[in-house]
Amino acid sequence: MLLENKRIAIIGGGPGGLTLARLLQLKGADVKVYERDFNRDVRVQGATLDLHDDSGLKAIEKARLLDAFKKAYRPGADKGRVVDREGNVIYDEHLTESGKDFGDASFRPEIDRGDLRDLLLDSLQTDTVVWDSHLITISKTGDSWELEFKNGSIVVADIVVGADGANSKIRPFVTSEEPFYAGTTIFQGNVEDSENSASRINALLKGGKIYVHSNDMYLHVSAKGDGSIDFYVSQKLDENWEKSSRIDLKDRSQLLEWYKNEFVGWGDLWLELFENVSLPLLIRPQYCMPLDQFWDAQSNITLLGDAAHIMPPSGEGVNLAMLDAMELSECLTNADYKDLRSAIAAYEKPMQARALAEARESLDGVEWMHAEGATDKLISMFGG
């Protein structure tokens, strides 16, 4: 067995890293996940996400967690409404019965990110995740890697997997290629107790999603199982907008002034979001992997998810990460490969090709979502 007596360090406790840990433990591997969060409860997880039959759900099933997933997912949370900037409904998925269920290739059940993370965490052996492990750097020591963390701890691993997202500390040890700015910036926020704090938008959501395109701007709003609302505003802005604008979006008065200037002509119901959002509003410039990205496989280090192929949101990010995890686990535990370099190469080649195709589609999405006619295109994609 390629992993016999091998210590595996997964950097990053997101869905991709946790899925890989679960799958490797099912094969008897010695694996630890090093996560920078202080504990599992310290950070509120993001919005809901949908898992796809040929990627995220496939990995869940391979991890023997489908029954647990069925108990945790949110039926109906996938239904969306396309509305205009005044809040008038243009297209409503709530009026259609999909009739889709598990086993249908086009069924995409929604689950809150926090619930997915808890499901994966609870599936792991005790003490698999080492919390408060903010990686500073890694260095080669013989055939192994020495990992140094901000808390002062140092560990040695035989195999390192970077699952630490867009700002991966592992990526530079795998490839020198750097992501480029994709041209858009997302402003992301959460509104607690939406039934009371944002009652009009809460009613409009109906437990699902809202999509609005106007003024070259895209607003996405989604309901969460805890009664809160997640939303993000996507705009085409300069990469250094946060510094050059001199607007402090941690300050409520400046945030509302920004809203007043950017949402000219929009209905007053959207003000509920910005009056009640928990501060600070997150500012997230969007980056994409180089479209000619390639690297040669190494024998004891690799990447998955955003660490390997960051791209603007397309609905595929978590699904790709979980598919990466599934395929990497299968390659690392496949006795047909003569050595670890061959196994990692067998994983990385199709992963890179798949990511390239998705990145191109993601960049195409950035263009049409911020262009004239975006609403009509979105309704057409929904089948309306």
C-alpha cells in the first residue's frame, strides 16, 4: 500500500480537506487536518450550497455519508426567484414542481455550509482535526515536510495536501504560477433573525434564493436554516478598490452612504440588508487560475479545491473540491500505481483539465452576469 506508514497532513478544514480526510480514513490511512480556526464554532460559515450528482454528492456517497446528508439538507432551499431591482418577481421557481430526487442526475440538493462542515467533522476519528493551526511555512526535510505553525508547533509529514483555499500557503511549493484578478469584487454579508430584521426580503425569499441583475451589478440573496440571510453584491471594480475608495464598510454610516450611491433606482426594500447586516461587510476581490496552468507532479505534495484552481463563483467550487478529494483518495490508495509520484500525477492531470474548463466557463459567467440582458439569460437557464 502506497500510504503504509505515511503521515498525511491536510492543510485546511473546508469541505474538500475534510472529505479527503474521511475517505482516507476509510482506507486506514494516518491523516491529520490542520485548520487555522481556533475551534469548530469560532467562525460563522457562509451561505447554502448545492451539491451535484457527479461531484459533491458522488463524494458524499463514496464517504458513506449519504444518509446523514439526507437528514441535514434543506428541501426547497434550491428554489429561486428572479426579481427586478424594485423587488417585483419576474420568474419564480416556487411555482414549479421539479419532481427531482436523489438519484436524478439533475437534482441539486441544498445544504448550509455549516451543516455540511459539521457532517464531515462528525464523520472523522477523534482528534483528526488539529485546531488553531495557522500554517506559517513548510520546508523539505529529507523525503518529508516540516510544517511550522503560528502557535509555535512544528510537525513532520510524509505527504502534504494543500486544501487551504485561494490564499494557499502550500500552492507556492507546488507551482510558481499565480492567479490573476478576474475583474469583479464581491461584497458579502449576513443578516441575523431575518424574519424580524429584514421582514420584506425574508418574505420574498420564501426560504430559497433571490437573483437580481441591474446597473451592471448582481445581487444574490439566500435564506439559511438558522433564520439568517446571506447576501452578496458583485461589481466590476478595480482590483485595489478597497484601498483606493477610502470607504470604511465597517462603519455603518459609510456603508449606508455607499449603498445610497450604488443602488440608485433600486427599491427601498433592499435597504433592509444594509441597515441590519452584521459588520464588517466582507470585501472579496475575485481571482482566477491562469488558463494555461500546468505543473509537474511531485511525490509528496499536491493541491485540491481553490488552492489548486481558484476561480470566480460559479456554483462549482465546493463540488470541484469534493470531487478532487474523492479522486485524490482513490489514486493514493490504488495499488496499481508503482509509487506516490505516479499516483499524484494520475490525480492531477484530469483535475487540471477539468478545472481549466470550469475556469473558462466561470469567466464567461462573470461577463454575462454583469452585462445587459443578464436577467433574460438567467431566466432562460432556469428554463423560463
